[in-house]
Amino acid sequence: MKDNIISQCLDILKRDNIKYELRKLLTPIINLILYEIYPYIYFIIGITILLFITNLAILSILLFFMRNNI
């Protein structure tokens, strides 16, 4: 019985008009969620770029000191 209900639900979800209605229903919700998390996304991207630049600077300083010691 459980498999029958799941297969019926999947058959319903495969129809094009249901896909269109679900997309139409979920688009505002997804847009709202993305609007709310944009500052956090920018913050994470900024921190990632800052960490990359910091690691690159540490690597260049390390190479400079290693070259002078040899």
C-alpha cells in the first residue's frame, strides 16, 4: 500500500501542469529566502577572498625567508 501511494504521488508530480503550478507556487518563497540570505552570502565570499589573500601573503613571506636562509 505504501509503494502504491508513493508511485501515485510520483505519477502526479510528473505531469507538466503540476510542475508548472509547483514552480509558480515556490518561486516567491525561494526569492524571499534568497533575499534574506544575500548578506550572508556576500560575507562568506568576502571572508573567503580575504583568507585566500592572507594565505598567499603568508606563503610569499615564507618563501622569501626560506630563500634568504639557504
